[in-house]
Amino acid sequence: MKRDGATISLWQETAQDATFAGANTGDAVFDVLIVGGGITGVTTALLLQKAGKQCLVAEAQNLCFGTTGGTTAHINTFLDTSYDMIRSGFGADAARLIAGATNRSRDLFQQHVEDYRIDCGFEEKDAYLYAVEEKQVAELDKIYTSSREAGVAVEYVDRIPVPVPFLKAIVYRRQAQVHPTRYVQALGKAFEALGGTIFENCPVESVDKKGDLLHVKTGQGVLMAKALVYATHIPPGINLLHFRNAPYRSYAIAVTLNEGVYPNALAYDMFDPYHYYRTQNIDGTNYLIVGGEDHKTAHEANTEACFNKLVAHVRQLFDVAAVTHRWSSQYFEPADGLAYIGHLPGNPDNVYVATGYGGNGITYSHIAAITLTDLLTKGESEYADLFRPERMKPVAGFEAFVKENADVVTQFVAKRISAEKISGFAEIAPGEGRLVSYEGERIAVYKDESGKIYALNPVCTHAKCVVDWNGAEKSWDCPCHGARYDLDGNVLTGPARKNLQRIELEDLAKK
Ligand code: FES
């Protein structure tokens, strides 16, 4: 299984060897074409197919290539946006509605695992949130109270499952965890068994409305559909949603232990960014999975250091035998704290989207699938207003979000200036990428271990920001809306659709 970076996630390495038939569709008209074969796309496709719609999933690479293959797969009834924040921004009813939606998400996972007998390590677990500093205690109390008011089962506890001294802790019962790639691959098979079609290696290049139909130009020809869902994490094109979602990177490692007890629960501290812990048994081996060290995409000069900090953190707490896997992945933080699910602004009525999941992508994937299925089969959903992508709600936190985006511009300019001071390739170490100045031109240069140079125009093809080097994933990442490119400039993740322009070495020599 391929993924969108150089590191190999635990889920990627232990995925099943699944292929999907993707039969010739002729000139069939699909009821719904779903763009993106991650957990949101495949789950939505399955629910719609079950509801009688004829669906096709078009995935640019392979299933779980994006963040689904790099998640840590926590299924929660609480979100990064706490219930007190939801209540203050959207009201008490909204908090209760979202609490109900998170419960439905978990139940849908369980139902799928039972219905399709999926061997994917799905287990119910308790989830502990704990304060280790005095100032975190008041925050924890607020989270406790607002969770109960929203109808979520939570209680104070005096023990937590990780060896961390703490001041106060709460536990949410009946949370869950899953092996995400095995789960999604099995859902894909169930979808195919119901008559659905999955096309892998099928990038969508453009969508045109002709009459009532959408003509979708793809790498495998033109496909026709009555409706389309972008389940691509962030939609392509230039859209309102690119200004309401900020891209972030998160880091995870899997370790085995010499001694000590693997936590039999999910656990979270309250730092910003926070650390999270859980254990997954895969084919008889226990792995402790720890995540954290999040930062805005292309806002960290040394991404390797994020892994090193995470490893040092885990070694302080546990007797680590081996760090078996390390990987990073991307998520999008929504401006007002809630996901955007529904009609894609600026597009025909029959084009939908799900994005802005924050750090709760696995939980939101099934909320999105439920919401989109209702919208596409009944024309309404109880969650439609809450997650409506057109909403404009400047609530607490929005001002900080706008400031954060302003930082992108500031940092972007600064990086250009410093890059131009770099004079040549000789300064670039093997295995390193850098923005360099070459006779007045900015270029993105990577030197591989053998000294081979890969040179690219660093201007992002989405909206012309300048990409920056991500050493841990060996990718070029865009700070503005999160597009990412590989060493050859090929798009790894949207919203860009076009590759970075390559600069041939002979052209460089001529300059
Ligand atoms: Fe929008 Fe690069 S992702 S400019």
C-alpha cells in the first residue's frame, strides 16, 4: 500500500493485499461519484449503495493513500473542539446534536464490523483525559461539565492508564479503536459486493455540468454522474473552504515495550499540541501508538525533530524495546471548530464535500457518511445546518485563526528572503531539500544520497504560494492550503491538481 510520504505507517505496512475490480463502466451514468478512497469516501459510497444508489469511487492513487493510512484511529464521543466551545459558539442544542452524532459514528463502526465480519482489531475502549498542570484543571472541569450537559457519559477517575503524574482526570466510556486500513479495505470489498465500483489510480481532472449531469474528466476517461462528493480531505479548485481550513501535520510512532503494561485504553494529555496514546494488537504483537507534536503544514523547519521529540517523550514514560514505525499525516483545522459537510460552495447544487475534521477525522468520517447519505437520498439531514459549508460564524477562536493565516504570509515572505541568500547546490547535504536562489530564480532542489539533483519550480500550482521542504516525508509542502508534492513534483495531496513544474538539469546549466 502506498501513502502520501516517505515514512511507513503501522497501518500501511500491515494492510491487507486488497485489489479492486474497477470494471469497464462503458457510458453508464452513476447516481453518485465519490472522489477519494479514504475512510470518508468508501464509507459514504457503501451507505449510498446500500440505500439503492449506484456509486463509483474514483481514487487518484490507492485506497487509504492519504490521511486514512496515517491516522491513529481513535473513535471518540468527544472532539478536539470541546463541548463548552461548541456550546458557546453554536448553542446547547448543537452540542447535544454533535454528541449524538459521535455516538452514531461509533455505533456505525461497530455495525459494519459485525455485519461484514471485519477482522480489523475494532475494540471498545475507555478514553482518559488528564490535567498535569494547575491551569489545565479548570479547563478539564469545564470539559467535564459541558460533556455531561451535552449528554455524553463522563466521570472523574483517580487512576489513568499511562504512567504520568496527574492532578485530575476524567474518563469517557465506550470509545473505540480500529485498524483503519484493514477496516476500509473490507468496506471497499463490501461496497463492490453490493455492485459498487472502485477505480484506483483514477485522478479527477475536472468536473463540468452539462444539463443535469456532471461530466467528470479522469485519468481513466470521462465518467458521468448525477451527483458528486469530494471526499479528498480538502476539495480541489479555489474555494471558500480553503480560507476556512488550515492545514496541520501530526506525528505518530509505534513502539514495542521491554517491560511495563501496554495501556488498555485511549489517553490524552492537555498540552497544546497534546499527546495521545493507545495500544493496538496486530497479528499477535502489541504496539503502543503515541502521537503529537502537531504544527501548521510547512511551518516547521526540522520535521525530523518532531519524531525525535516524540520518541524522547515516550522513552521518559515507558521502557521502549524498539521504535517500529514512525509516520506523519495531515489534517485540516476548521475556522470555527466544526467540520464542513454538505453542498460545496461555488459549485453546482449536486456537488458535495466533507472536510475540516480537525484531529477527529476517523470519528467525523462516519458522521459525514451519515449526513451525506441523508442529503443525497432524502434531501435533508438533521446535521445539515450544523455542518453547512456556507456557514459564516465568527465565534471564539476565529480571530486567532485569521491571525494564524496571517502568519503564513509573514513566514512566507521571510522564507523567500532567507532562501535567496543560499548560493548553490554544494551547501545541500545528500538527502536534503532546500529552496535556493539560482541567478535570481527561486528553485526547489533535492539532492539524493547518490548526489542526483531534482529541481522544481517551487510555486504551488493551486494558488501560487511557495512550497517548503518536509525532510521527514521527503515532500514539498505548501503552507497556504496544504497541497503536497513528491520529489518529482507530482501531486501527493490536494487541493492542487497540477504537478510542480520540473526544471531539467540542462536548463539549469544554461542559465
Ligand atoms: Fe493553495 Fe498551495 S495549496 S497555494
